[in-house]
Amino acid sequence: MEITAAEALVKCLEKEQVEVIFGYPGGAILPVYDAFFHSTIKHVLVRHEQGAVHAADGYARATGRVGVCVATSGPGATNLVTGIANAYMDSVPLVVFTGQVPTSQVGTDSFQEVDITGITMPITKHNYLVKDASQLPRIIKSAFHIASTGRPGPVLIDLPKDVAQTMIKFQYPRTVQLRGYKPNYKGHPNKIVEAARLITRAQRPVIYAGGGILNGGASEELLALAEAINAPVTNTFMGLSSFPGDHPLFLGMLGLHGTRAANLAVTNCDLLIALGARFDDRVTGKLAEFAPQAGVVHVDIDPAEIGKNVQVHVPIVGDVKLVLKELLARVEKRNDTSWLDQIQAWKEQYPLHYDPEGKLKPQYVIEKLNEITGGNAMVATDVGQHQMWVAQYYRFKRPGSLISSGGLGTMGFGLPAAMGAQVGMPEQQVVLVVGDGGFQMTMQELATVVEQELPLKMIIMNNHTLGMVRQLQQLYCDSRYMAVNFKFLPDFEVLAKAYGIKGYTLRTNEEVDKLLPEALAQPGAVLINCIVDADENVNPTVMAGKSISEAIDC
Amino acid sequence: MRHTLAVMVENNPGVLARVAGLFSRRGYNIDSLAVGRTENPEVSRMTIVVEGDQRVLEQVTKQLHKLVDVIKISDVTTERYVDRELVMIKVSATPSQRGEIMQIADIFRARIVDLGAKSITLECTGNDGKINAFEESLRSYGIKELVRTGKIAMLRGIRYTGVQAQESE
């Protein structure tokens, strides 16, 4: 029996066990939406395509499954671009469908036409423009495979309207044939032996664990390695939640706004064990002074990350979980405690600190949130100061419970991503922490949150300013605050009311103590507007071009 | 140092844009790029001449490998190889100058492919050095137009870099 390619698309998604898609309809994607009409796959209608792609991203991060989103051609497709780039930078598996004008009109600047495969070439792991309808099932099969294996990433499929309407014989391929795509999972045995030897010999090892631990599901092995060799663990921002935030071996985050203990440990270590991390500039600061005394073992699934920014002594290309298992069988227990004593001294000498007195401090709110949820909530953030405070003060207990835009730093990511996470994990407590700036970038998705009856808890750290930029202007522009202070903001509590959800405005520690637990315990969506001190900065901070060992407080 | 890479790619639409885009956005310099089908119609071969030290080359190779359409990459510069380039040069030539130009063509084993009242067009194949010398020797006559294909290269002896080679190994 023949069906349209659009119907085949829906069948393919069913075969891939896709439960939910996030999307926004339009002309060129019409045949696909018509095919969805008879499907059991849940469709979440967002209020802007950017919301769809961020929601699919949040869904993917929360569930570990491939996120799927759909938009129409032209503006629908371009509205996805930021979200695709975001997923690419953070290695999030997405399959993105866009409608395209009919094949005969492609290349003629027709209505709502844009070359989305051309535009997204540098920000997708791979993309397809479907010209032959019969190839669609093969392409979709390949897309899910590419998106979810190796180093995950977004794959885009652009589907011209006439192709979607073409009748084809449907058969979903069982295997994928891609001779140019064969990720390597098993680490090289000799390299693993070499790494184990270095680890056993090291006097001052530090484990530097990134988002790869979460993508590879290797949190258990990470914990086992750290405890086996008694090595302190620092997380990159993307790696947060992969190691228990309250574990004695945990140093906190490293880098630009990392803890001094983490940065000092890395600067003074003699062996840096980099696991699923990529030596990003926010982590390393001045590259020449990053871990200057250390031998480097680097485990990553992406060969291109190894040796990209720093010289590596033992490169291991492979799946971090498999490699860690092999390593664990070979390393010896380290009993020497002098290094850990030193680390402990740094931790005690340089704890994260702020003054909770006076105006309400955002750090206080995060600490309370951590206390109330016991570090067990899934926390989504936007981008900026509040994001760093979550990274510093929330003690994540469950792997994969931080949903945040790390690599691209996309303001406006928070709300739709939290929404996607909540869709994927309906039973899980999901809390969004967002700034007043970022919230206003995508706050139209409040309507989606309400429509989908999501019990999302949204905490706005409202300081009436773009805090991170303000902090940069204070440091680098002699406090000339240009275009950062909002002269007007909506009353967010009233806004919540407009959407039919409960709103709170919290101004003091006492109000937070009293009302935050109540707000978080509400059954439905809640908007919590915290009026916080605009003068509060993220500390410690490393000035541009400086070594991470030279952090300052500002 | 200059490296000559033989890059086997799926003969898919857009593959050239993917490769070229990768070089430009990561800031690698392409000296030349030649592309064409191989003995297998599904596979194209790109010969890319790239300038850079070992570190740059390693990154170029690794980043190219990340492209799903790239099947295989060989740095032929690390082995014994032959490389060739084709050039066509149109020079001003009055009938009285033709003789001299034909003598130069002889020396370089170039061929005359077109003759006009005031011009002569020659083709020549060879490696970089030969092509450059040929161009230099014609310069004084006035080069009106010049086009080079970019380098193509192949390993010497029985060793080969094709896709079949990979599959039979």
C-alpha cells in the first residue's frame, strides 16, 4: 500500500518511539501536520518556533531521548536557528523537521523560502534536503542514529511540500548504512593502560569532568573512579550534576566563575584527568597557565576535541563509560591524603560567600531552593548571573538534573527548555530559575505551560537589570552602565494572574523562608518573582586573559 | 608546510559546500581544491592542498572526519606520490611571435589548443614548479587569461587511497 511521504514521516517517528513533538504549523509543513492528525504522538503547540526547539532541547536533556521539533519553511525555519546552534554547542540530540517550498520553487526566492540546510550546515551534526520522497524513511532512520550516537547533536531534515505529498511505498529500514560515520566507543587498550599507570603514579590528581559524563551516562563510574583513587572532582558547567554536589571529593565548578578550591587544585595538580570535557575558554582562562604542571589524560568520544586546545599526554577516544570501566579495573587505590588535606585547606580558606543581610540576595534564594528540594529538583536556568549562582549554590544530587545553555549561552532558553523538561518528566519537580531579562525573551511560552497544564515552578531573579552585562560593564567599562537597566518591567505577579497561574513576589529573606516552600508545593504552575539586589556580582571572577588561579572578588 | 589531502566523499549535493564551509569557518587556508567523481559514481574525490603545521593539519583532518559525508582522508604528502595540475594560458601573439611561443611550448611539453589572429591558447600539465615556470616564461608576451585546475594527486606504486581499498583491507 502506498502512503504519502508525510504519512511515512509520522510512521517513522512512531517507529522511533517518539512520544512528543514540539512544533508550530504553517503552509509548507501543512501535509505533515495533516498526517499528525491521525497519530497518537503528542504535539505541543508552542507560541514561537524558538520555544519549540528549546523545548525539544530541554526534553532531550531531561529524558536522554532524542528531542523532536517541527516548523514550517522560511521564518519558521529561521526561528529555529538559535535553538539548533544551542543544541549543537551543548551536544544535545535533536531531530528537527522543517517544511520547504515545493521543489519546483526551490531557489527562486518564493514566498517563505529560505535555504535552511545551507544556513544550518555549520550548526548541525548533519542535515538533509529531501528531494526523493522514497528516501525519507532512510533519511529519518539515519537522522535519529546520527543525532543520538557518538557525540550527540542536532540533525535537520528539510522537506519540500511536494515531496511530502508524494506517494511512496513505506518500509522503515532496520539498519543504517553510513560509511562515513562510525563513532569509536572502545578506548585504545594501550592508552588505557598508560592512563592507569599515570593515575596510579600521580601525587596530585584532579578529575575534570564535563557534559560527556552525562551524555555517556557515566556518573556512577565517575564516582567510583574518584573514590578509588581518592581524587578531587571538579565539574565544568555542562558537567554539573554528574557528581554529587555534597560529596567530600567535590570541588565545585571550575573556570571563570569556578570555586577557588577547584581552580587552585587544577593549577597545582600533577595529573589532570579530563573526562568528556573540551577545555573551553570559560574553563581554562589563560591557556598557557592552565594546569601548567599537569600531565593530561583526555577521554572524549569526539576525536576532534582531543588536542584542540591543549596538549594531551594520553588521548583516549571512546565512550567515557566504557573507558572508565576499563580504567577502574586497572587503577590502584591511592591512600596518600596530603593532597586531599591541601584541597580541604583551600576549601576552608576560600568558601563561596555572600552577605545575606540587607536586600534579598539571589544566592540566598538558591540556597533556600537547594534546602527545600534537597538537591533533588530538576533545575533549568536561563543565561546570566542567576545561572552562575545556580551552578555555585545548588548542590545537584541527580545526574542530568541541570538544564542550561552552556556553550552558546542563549538568553531565552530557560522557560521553553524547562517546559520541555517538564513535558518529558511529568512526575519530576522542575524548577526554572531565570533572570528578568531572559524571561522576557521567551515569556510567551507561559501560555504553552498553562495550556499543557505543566506544574512548572518559575523563579525570576528580578534585579531590574541585565546583571551579567552590568557586571562586565562595572569591571571593563568603569561602571558606565549602558543599555542594561530596565526602566520598565511588567509586574510579573500580575502577569501570572493574566495567565491564570499563581504568582508570588518575594522581597526579603523572611518572605523567601515563609513563602518559597509554599510556592514550590503548589500543584500547578507558579511564578515566583524575587526582587533581588542589583548590586550583587558573581564571585569569584577571572578577568579576561588572566589565569584561573588569579580570580578576584568584585 | 603544505599538505595534499585526498578526501573521499559521498557524491551528495552540498558536500562541496560542507567541506568549503568547514575550512572557512575554522580559519584554515585552502591553497587549492579540485573535485571530481571517482571510478565509483557514488564517491567523489577532493584533492585539497592546505597550508599549516602539524597541529593545524591534525585538526583539519579530524574536523573533516566529523562530516558525515566524508568517507576517508589520506595525507598523500606523507608518502611517495605524483601530483599534477592542468593550466590553460591565453597569451597575446602576433603571427610573427607564434614561432617563439611554440618553441616554449615544446620545452614544457605544452600543447596549443586554440589559435586566434592576435592570441594563442596553450595547455600544460605538470606539478607546481613546472606550471609556475611555464607561466613565467610566457609572461613577457602578455598573459590575457589564465586558469588552473588545482592540484590532483595519487600515491605511487600499488598503494591506493580509494574507498574500495578501504573496504577490501
